[in-house]
Amino acid sequence: MKKNKPVISPVMRKLSTYIAGAAKRPLPARVTERAKHHLLDTLSAMLSGAPLLPGRRAIEYVGAMGGTPEACVVGTRIVTTAVNAALANGMLAHADETDDAYYLALVHPGCAVVPAALAMAERQHSSGQALLRAVVVGYDICARTSKALGIERFRSAGHSTHSYGGTFGAAAAAGALAGLNADQARWLLSYTAQQASGLSCWARDTEHVEKAFDFGGMPARNGVTSATMVASHFTGVEDVFYGDRGFFHAHEKYAEPEKFVAGLGLDFDIMQTAIKRWPVGYPIQAPLDALSNLMATHKVSARDVERVQITLDEQGARTVNGRTMADINIQHLAALMLLDGDITFETSHSAKRVRDPKVLKLRERIAIVGSAALSKTKTTQAIAEIVTRDGRKLRHHTREVRGTATNPMTREDISAKSRALLVPVMGKRRAEALIKAVLEIDRLRDVRMLRRLLQN
């Protein structure tokens, strides 16, 4: 007796076909170039994140696990399983607030997708071109998962869009590199849905260790786990998204399934993902931009300031207002900008500057306001207002932050940011070699050839 042929929904059919063909599907030149930017940015985040507390914890943990030598842990001599490497590198990538972010989807794609893609590319001896294509499909699925779940409504209910999106994005990237066909891609998505989890209480993590796991390590690990299991002939539910007790049934309060596939293959979400100009939390990018513009235009600095008011979107204000960690505390970073004229990785992570009396005194004169109007805008915006000691009232409204989709960084900008992050941890010569290798990675026959530059 023949089995009934399973009914596959249009959403699942389109997604699985898209993932299965990703590693061999040519990309527009502009998308390939942007993928190189995000790959370089995320690798720089990993290497600069390795010496930080979340990075050290991840390295210690994975280093003790052993495992088949398939992929490297960046910044170390460890070569371990692809699953373990994805976990560690994901935590390294979000050990800090240096990695990229997609504001309108509430996800950090790079710290989940790139570690998963890198680990699987090493495991499979994939080419640099295949890696770039997998990264692009990972960003697509990462952002679209969050959109299909309602973004802010989903997060407000306590779920973590960053974890859910990252998990599906990582799985898509890893599955594409594993060479899964469309049937296997459906099983890939089923195993991924079973592992999709995350609570937005990550905001209460004061040392960034769990947050690094929630945003980067867990999604990257889970995505590679799904891909390697299906590559090892695991079968699963034919369409996890639809039907009784399926994914969208479980999340029907928020679900908008059609957003998973609308414009898929035409509208690339990597093009909408921002690369941070400064190595600090994403909601602080626009306020720093507004402050730096005021300082440059009116030649003001900390000694001229009577008081400051910074207005940003309501969610951003809640996320960065008065936080314990220096690099996500908006008052602290605004004070540093006024005092130093810029923000660097070193200053944003300096424990000494957190206790600096000049910084503490200036922080008291900085007020933060959440704006409902700015919450509705389609770009990341902020308003900085300064009242000077001589009575002047200065105001700047940043509407398009450098590094965002509407004001993207150039190849030279990305290289400069990476150089600032890489040189302190690997020296100028190796940093320049890595930057060059990544920007020419589509010529690389085997991604494993990058190991000599990624490992200490």
C-alpha cells in the first residue's frame, strides 16, 4: 500500500528550494560585495572578542570538549567539530557589541550566521564563493524568521527574536554548504524549529556571557547541529511550519508566514543589515552620530556643556539607558564622545574610564528620552540637544546613520574599522593579510586556507 504523498505548503516549498540551491546560485555583484563586508566585520568581531570574558569562557568550554578536527576556533589553536566551533565562534562574535545588526527585524545576523557558515565551510572544504552565498541565504532566513513572527510583538511577549532568527539563519547557511537537497532542507527546517528558543530576559545579563550565547553561540550551534544531522541521513517532519501543532500553529498569535518568502531571492536582507560605525550597542550608534555632528559643526566639547538631552526610539532607550556594561550604557558613551571627540574599542571597554570622575560628573548632565515618533521611523534616528554654558541651544537630528542601508560604509570604511579591531590582537601585518584575503575570498578554493590567518 502506497503512503499518502505529504502536502507541502507553498511557504515551505519555496524556502526549502531556496536553501537547497543557495551555494550554487550566482549573486548580484553588489550583494557579493556586501557579503564580503559583513564577513570581514564579523571575523573582526570574533578576533577582538576572543580576549573578552564571554570569548574566554567559550574558548575554555570548547577547548575541554575535544572532538573530530573539522573547524577552527578563531583566535586559538583549537580545531574541533563544526558544532563546537560554531558555538565558540558565535560567542566570540557577540562577546562585545561590535557585530552587525538589522534594526527593523530586531536581529544580529552576523554573530549567528557567519560562525555557522564558516564552520560548515571548513568541514566541507567549501570555496570562498560558496561561503559568501551561504552567508547571504543565512541573513535572508534570519531576518525573515523574525518578520514572520511579528518582530516587536513576539519580543514583547518575552521571546528573543535574536535567538530565533539566528537559529534559522545559521541552519539555512549550514544546510546550503552541506549540499542538502530540497527534501532534506525541509527536514533541516524541522530540526531547527524544534531547537528554536530564546527569552528576551537576556537584557538582564550583566557580564554579556549569556547574551553572547543567546545571540551567537546557541543559534550557530543549533543551526550546524540541524545541518549535520540531516547530512547524516536523519529524516523528519515534512512541513514543520503548517498543520496541527506545527511552528506557526504554536506561534499563531504573532505569525505572518507570508513574510518568510515575500521577495525571497530578489530582496536580499543582507543589504538592509547595518554595520556599526562604533564598537558599541546598536541603539547608541545614532545618538553618537548626532553628538559628533554637533561637536564638529559648533566646535563644542565637554567643557562647553551645561546639559545634554538625547532622544531615540522607545525600545532603544529602554535597552541602553543606565546599563551596567560600559559599551551599552548610553550616558557613559555620550560622555566619552564629548570628552574624547570619538569612541574607540579601547575607551569603550576601559574599566578605568567607568570610574573616571570627569566621566561620572558629565553623565549626570545627560538625559535620555524615548520617542514614540522615532519608534515609527524606517531608519535608525536620534536627536541630540546641547545647552552650552554660555546659553546656546544646539540640536542635531540624525536620520541616516553611517553604516546603515541608506548610508552604507564603503570597502575602505569597513577595512578601517576592522584594522582598528584586529591590529591590537594580531599585529598589523597579519591584520592586513586577513583583510585582503576576505575581500578576495571569492577566489579561494578552500575556506580552510584562511586558518593560518584566523588562528594564533
